[in-house]
Amino acid sequence: MVHVTTYDALGIKANIYIDTDNNPETGYQNWGQFANAGGDILVQDGNLYRHSGEGWAWTEICTGEAIYVISSEPDEDGIYTMEIKVVLSNAGELPETV
């Protein structure tokens, strides 16, 4: 689940990272508040990608599989909620908890 403060925060190229191996030292190393998150899977514009090397290196693993649903109204703190449905079987072998 992702929390955003405005609808505009999630444009068509919103990047959502999933640390599938529960190891923040592997996968994509972002910066700022998300530094060392270790994103192994990228959800972008309904497509799934696997991190495939150093820096911004991604390999597409499936297209059009992610479904986004965003709340129509913010909660009492002004936060919109977005839920994403992703078929993680496309991501390969995963630990019991992601």
C-alpha cells in the first residue's frame, strides 16, 4: 500500500519499489528518504520490472499486470490511499513474507 498527499503525486510514471528478498542491501538503491530500500521489483505504469544490475537497470518481466485503485477522498489527515494488485508469481521465487 502507498500513501500519497495528492492525486498528482502519482502520475503515469509513478515508481513503486518492492523489496522481494527482504534485504535492503540488494536491488535498486534509491536516494533521500527511500535510500537503501533495496527495490528488487519495480511497478511502473501497470508493468513489472526486475532490477538487473547497478543503478537504474531494469528488465521487464510482464506488462499490464498491475491494477491501481486510489481512494476518492482523503482521510482525516489529508492522505489518499492507493492499493496495488500485482501478480507476484511473475516475480520468480519469493520469500514467505514480502
